[in-house]
Amino acid sequence: MAYIPPHKRHSKYSERPTPTPESLVPLFKRNVQLRASKSNADRSGKIVYSNYAISRWFAVGLDDGNGDASAAHLKPVSVESVGRKTGEKPVILVKSNLDKENNEVKGSPWSSIAENVLPDLLSSFEIARAETESDDLKEVKAGMVARFGKVLFHGSPSVNLEGVGKDCVTETTLSNLKRSFYTSLPASYVGNVMAEVVPKIGLDFAEVKDIYHVKLSDSTRPDSTISCKCSLKDDKKLQLYKAELNPVRDMVVDISCPDMDLDLRLMLCHKRILTSLTDDEMQSIRNLIDSAVLDPDVKGGLRWPLGKASTGNRFSVVGVWHTMVTSYQNSSIRLKVRYADRFDFRTGYGETSKEVVLKLKGMVSGLLGQEVETNVISDMLKDALRLIWQHFLCCEPYLT
């Protein structure tokens, strides 16, 4: 009987003041959630946090102070990826009867977000830079991105979602819930970004890339995944052009925005380019890449013949992404509109999504300067958040 790969068998498919440099260390010690080095990766090894990563959540406009029907509450939604894995319905933070056309948010929400985020951004960046410099990691690339979607709240053994009623929607209560960030967006939103937002904010077309990402486990790096970026040659075979370890997250701040349609994730991370592999190790990786068979009928677009998805006890294929990315940019930001088709061999689960990612290049350049000027970074962050608030957080309802 012919071998059928797993993914083809299931084809059904609080506001804070602007900090001064000397205040960063106490702020860091007081506010961060530290992650022990033994637990800096999830079980699949796909998401890696640095040993001292900052991970937090807060809401903007949670309490409007008037007690009317537009007060924030939790709304159950159906999310296929969550339902398949846990069987649950997560909840999102919303405001009912919100008049979007006449809705005026008091003050400048982007300023309060910047004041809230800035101490963690500066602290996490300095610690990440110190760690990478001490390890002499020359092939390290820092990046800061904004992602758009919805913060999903999940139940936990200590908190039952059904028990969190309208009167209990406070930051303290919500902070006790498990959370995830859902980045898949409706086609209408993505189309509007490309047709309306891009020219309005002064971005120029950069490029379109059709990329296959082959994810490999490495027995010598149990907490990491090697991501092999490949292009497609004329003979329908893959051409490996870059191998890097999965990004290490140094800061993740999720922000619920009930006055808007979408929520926001700000993330600081660094990538490590693989330069230490021997010729034999690189050849083993190339052999895995060369064994891939292009198949549009399977999730991720690639499959491997029986016995060809691993090389001895060292490298094994654990996932594949097929992405089509359209990029736009100016001197300070780079916008990526990404259509992704993913499959995880370990869980047997695949999904497709449309995503928008804003890379804050100017912020990273400012942070990398010889002398980081706090006021300058603060102004840059406020400007970026104002742009995001005014152009990227409006969307038709798509989670029901």
C-alpha cells in the first residue's frame, strides 16, 4: 500500500511616566515576568523566549467610566484552530453598541500605550544586547514588529470563563486568564491595507516573495527549530538560500483595544543565522530539502517519501510553511502582507491564514545607537503607535 503522509490522511480538513535611563533597572526588576532557562521553549520547540523575556498584557479603554451599555464585556467566539486543539470556545474583549462613526477615544491612546510599553522595551533590549554580545553572537539580527488580530482569553483550572461575568471584567480578572494572540485576518481587511492604507501612509512597493520554509528539529538543539528558507526552481525543486534558528522573543506585549476592532501585539525578538554548521551537516540538510515533493493538495504544499523526512538521529522535518509575502516600505517601516499555508508534522495540524506584519525598522535603528536617547525612542514609539491606531485597528467583524 502506498504511503500517505499524515497531513494528506486528514484532508477533511496603567499609565507610567517616561523613564530615565537610571530608572530602567528597578523598573525591569519590578515589572517583568521572568522565564526560567529550563522552560524557555514550548513543547514543540516552535516558540522560544530568552531567559529574561518580558511577557505581559494590558487593555486600553477597558473602563469608560460612564457605566452605560457600551461597557466592556467578554464575548465567546469560534476559532477553528483553538477548537481543534482544545474543544473550547475562547472569549474576546469587546464593547457592545459601539458607535464607530461617532466614537471618540478620550485623550491619545497611543501615548498611554507608549508610556506603558517603553520601560519594558528599553529594559528587554539592553538585556538582550548584553546577552548576545557576551556570547559573541555576530550573526544576530534584532527586530521589532507589530501584529494585528485579537487577544483570545482561555479558561484555566482556577478561572472558569462562564464565571467571568460583565461585572468581573477588570484587568486583574483578565490577567488571571490564559491568553493567545490570533493573527489571521479577513480578506477584506488585507485588501484594504494594500489598496488604501499603503498609499495613504506613504509606503512604496518593495517585492513579492514566494517562500517555502522547511522546519527541522536538531537533536543537538532540543529547544530550537531550524528554519530553512527555500525558493522554487524551474524544475519544481527547492533551492535552499538561508538557514536560521527560530526567533528568540525578548519582549511580547499584548494590548486589548475594545474601542477598536482589532487588538495589538508588540514584539521584540532576535534571529540567529546559522554559520557554525559543518559541510557534512549542511549536506544532510540539503538532502532533506532535495527529498521534498511539491504537492498542492497537502497542507504546507510539501510532502516527503517514506523514510526521507529525517537524516539518521540528527535532523528531522517537523513542519513546513508556504508563504506568499508582498512587502512595502519607507525609511522607517516595512509592511508585510502574508498569505501562509502551514502544517505541523508533530501535531498533525495545518492551517491557512492572511496576516499583516509591521516591522518597525526605525525603532530598532534608534535602539541600536551608541547612546540610546530615551526621549527620542519615546517619540518614535508614540509616532508608530499613532500610525497603527489610526490605520491598522479598524476591521469588519470576523470572529463570531
